[in-house]
Amino acid sequence: MPSQLAHRPVTPVALVGAGPGGIDLLTIRALRLIEAADVVIHDRLVSGDILALARAGAHVIAAGKQGFGPTTPQEAINALITGHALTGARVVRLKGGDPVLFGRLDEEIAALEAAGLPYEIVPGVTAASAAAAAIGQSLTQRGRNSGLRLLTGHDMQGFADHDWRALAHPGEVAALYMAKRAARFVQGRLMMHGAAPDTPVTLVENAARADERILATTLADWPTDLADAGLDGPALTFLGLAPREARARIPQTTPLTRQELA
Ligand SMILES: C[S@@+](CC[C@H](N)C(=O)[O-])C[C@H]1O[C@@H](n2cnc3c(N)ncnc32)[C@H](O)[C@@H]1O
């Protein structure tokens, strides 16, 4: 670390949401912090376009996690963040979407607090918002759903358990993160609790990116259609929501591109 950094007053570590991928959904505050950063520690969902905003000479470090895949231990990420911040470097911890959702933010905040380091949180556009925009739907609707559940498909124990009875009610809407592998598990739980087989299920892969794809299906066909579609990017799954423009064509087995939906 350059010696002049050691004498700079500690600036708050910025825990920043990078949004769902497209550079144009970055907040202006996030942009300013990235441009000013000495160190950017990012997860695997942050796109190359956004990382390229870091100034020449900034230290850009990948510290990613992949559900069921290669991963940087959380303790190592915490140590990276606090270690750089304690030298006086301006550190941006950059996370896909909104850092307050499924981002292990509390663990990083606890590490910063333990090190006596100040921090700020900069919200970003979460995947559920970007995916809802992609399918032309509102996440809440008078007379349909007055609330929305944001759920994970898996947690540290494996497939995550939820209130399946409540989720099986007609009109319920849920946004499932990290749920591709959990499709058959969730389908089984919902059917067991009486959910209608024709309940709409919609997956938006790479929401708000150039390669965005939409798979509209039903609860009955979800696992099969998902396997056939071969989605390999990050995907948000909606239970109880169908793409507005494609309603008449449900179920779909071929992912729709943005253009096909228009
Ligand atoms: C660890 S969670 C992080 C969520 C993130 N903090 C947010 O607010 O969007 C990762 C999951 O978010 C969802 N996700 C993130 N970016 C996405 C995108 N551009 N399109 C669809 N889903 C996305 C996927 O379900 C992915 O498995």
C-alpha cells in the first residue's frame, strides 16, 4: 500500500449496491464512490463495465461467492475490507443489486464495527425490481397482493424452508433469489399445500442486462421447462406473476428475449 495512504484520515468504507448489472442502473452516488476508490472489492455479479469505472491504479479485487460453487470465505472478505480500510485507503465493497438483500452485509458490518471502522451503505436496484420491470409487472397490485415476499431458494442448510401454506394462496406473489436449483423442491412444497398447478412462474435471467431472457411457465411445468431452457446466468424467479405481454402465450418453454416480448 502506498505510504501516503497510511496518513490519510479513515474515510467510511462504502458498502455499495451495483444494481442488477447494466451500468445505467448504477446510482450516481455509487458511481462517484467507485471513481474515487483506492480499493474496490467486488462480488461476481458486478459487471466488467462497472468495474471499469474504477480509476487507473485502483486495486480491484474479486471476492466472489457462488451458490454451490467456488467461494471466497466470508472471513477472508472481511479481512480484505478491514485490512485495506485500516491503511487509510478509500474502500468500496461493491455488491450486485442492493447490498441489504442476500448480501451477507451484516457480517461485513460486524467486522467493520469490531475494527472500529466507520461505514456507509449505498442502496442499489435489486434483482426483483429489475426483473419486474423486464416483465412489465408491478410487484404489488390492489386486489391481488398487498405484500411481496423476497425469499432465497437456499440457505446455509440447503434448500430454504418458508411458509409454504401462505405462499400457496391464490394471488400470493414472491420473488425468489438463488432458486434455480430449488425449483423441484419449491414446486413440491407448494403443490403439497394446495397451490394451483397453473400458478404462473416466471424466471428472468440476467435482468436489466443485454442478454436478459425470460422464461414464462406454470408451477406444474416449472422444473421441466427450466431444465429445457438451460439458463446459466443469475435468475430471479417470480411465483404468482406472469409477464404482462406474454400472458396469452403461457406456458412458454422457450425463453423470450426482450424484443420478443415487446
Ligand atoms: C446473492 S443474491 C444477491 C442479490 C442482490 N443483492 C440483489 O439485491 O439483487 C444473488 C441472486 O440474485 C439474483 N440476481 C442478481 N442479479 C440478477 C440479475 N441481473 N438478473 C436476475 N437475477 C439476479 C439471482 O437470483 C442470484 O442468484
